[in-house]
Amino acid sequence: MGNRIFLSSPHMSDEGYEMQYVKEAFDTNWIAPLGENVNEFENELATKVGSRAAAALSSGTGAIHLALRAAGVDKDDIVFCPTLTFSATANPIIYQNAIPVFIDSDYKTWNMCPKALEEAFQKYPNVKAVIVVHLYGLSADMDKIMEICQKYNVPVIEDAAESLGTYYKGKHTGTFGDYGIFSFNGNKIITTSGGGMLVSNNVERIDKVRFWATQSRDQARHYQHSELGFNYRMSNVVAGIGRGQLKVLDRRVEKKKYIFEFYKRELGNLEGIEFMPSNEWNEPNYWLSSMILKGKVRPIDIMEALERENIESRPVWKPMHMQPFFEKYNFVGTGASEILFENGVCLPSDTKMTDMDLERVVKIIKGLWLE
């Protein structure tokens, strides 16, 4: 059995940028959730994606939660959410005691289907916010989605947790809606070990989010709290890792694209394989190379064959409307998301993979077509 190949694991810079910033935090004793690294990481990320303001938080989930609060979502409000996503997109809707309505995907983008979204607005005209996800680094069809949401005058929150470095028509994902969120979890394209960021052009709202994230502590000599607070601020040490990682983001995107193109070239001609879609307006970060299988070889066959050789892969996300916790909530669509889930597989897309590693994966998969 060969060396372990991971799906997507942390990859620190060869130059040691991260350690320089972390050392700075230690040298100045700014270990707490304050300090230059936090401020600069916010500034650097906002500049990178072209947003006016950013708040560094302890997780992408926390960022979605505070975006919902900033958008005014409250008890019994309806929030539209893609069904094909990780549960972290939907959980914060429940934190706010709001009601999710799950929207189907389309095959063109694997993301929120504009047609299903329009249908949902017809059924639920009083929706309070729409969350859009850019799955696996593929951007959703933002022109159509924004047009629909603007027509109904509803705020948009972009869950760009998986799509930092992805462009839609030359503009960064996460910057189309009223709020955008990024994640720096261990498996993301760049990581701070854990952490997230909320971006917006509404500077006043971002200031408010920072206030909520630091326990809503009022400007007073004593501890005074006029609003509910949260302990969601990113630490200065973690932000230092983020600053170093941001320097190599473009390199990571380049490698992710190389991995995807390697798989597509080597496996694309096998019967029944269809790779995740590419559209004329989409410049993905290729976070995970994913494909759907329409022939006799099933996703489980690939996953088990790779597993036997110490290689990690995973199914496509199981839709939220099929999850035990969320199945009681309404779903709008034709079931495209279920078909993607049943037939989809994510291949190892670790940026530390060598050509030898990629050849090993490809050889195992090709072998299934020879049986």
C-alpha cells in the first residue's frame, strides 16, 4: 500500500510566510483575538477579493450566522438555501429560529437553479434572505440569481466557503451579494486551521458584525451589554497563518486546476464519466475535482477501490432536504440535486499531490473499467 493521499489537506507555503506572522504575534504577545494580524488579514482579504470591508471570525459558519443577523433575519422568517451543500450553510438559519426552504440545483452549474429560485419566490413572496453557495469552487449563475433577488428586493448572502479565488465574469465570488463568506477550515484552498471571513461593501454592517462577534460589549468602563453577543472573533495567531496563506492563494488555484485537467484528460473518455461543468463565464478554483458517473461503475466502486489503496475520496454532498434533521422543511425543484448526489464522487485534490500520485489514482480508477 502506498503513501496516504488526502482529499484536500493543509498546505503551508514553502517560504514559511505563515510562521513569520505567527512569530510576530508571539513576539509582541498579541495572542488574543486582537492585534495587527487580525486587522491586516481583514484588509488584505478585502483588497484581494475587491470588497470594501471584512470581519475575521472563528468560522465560516459563524460568518453565515452573523450575515443572517446583519440582514435582519429573525424568528419564523423564511430563508432560501441551496439543498446541495454542506449543513454549515443551513444550520445558522436554525440558530436564528428562521425557516429554511431548500432550492434545487441545475446541471449547468451544480448550484442553485434560477428557475427553481423564481418558483420559490412565487410560493414564498415574503422571504427575508437568500443564501447562494458556490459548490466545489464552481460559481453559481450570479447574473440570473441577482436579477431575481433584486426584483423581489431580497438580500443575498454568498456562501463562498469553497470558492475563494473563483471568478464569475472576472469578479470574485463572494462579492455579488450583500454579504459574502469565506472559510479557512483545514480542507479549504487556503487554511488558518479554522476560521472564516465575512465581507461586504456595507462598512457600517461589518462594524456591527465585529461588535456582535466580541460579545456585543458596549463602550463603557464597566462590562455593559445592550444586545446579544457572540464569541466569534478570529485570534491574532490564526490570522497570522491566514496572511501567509493568502500570499500563495493564486499558486494553490493553479495547482487545483492542474489536478482537475489531469483527471479530465486521463479519465474523460471513459464511458459514463462526466466532469463538473465549465461555463463560459466561470473561472473556478477547482477546490475539489468532482464527476458524475452514468454507467456501470458507481461512485461507491471508485471510493472503495481508492480506499483499499490508502487514498481518500468522498461522495458529493447529500442534499439538505434528504437529511434527517432538515427533511421536514420545504423543497422546491425537480430533484437534480438528488441525481448529482447519487451519481457524484469527489476525487483527491490535494495541492501537495505529485504527478506520480495522480497517476496512481488514475490507474486505480481506469482499472474498474477493465473488470
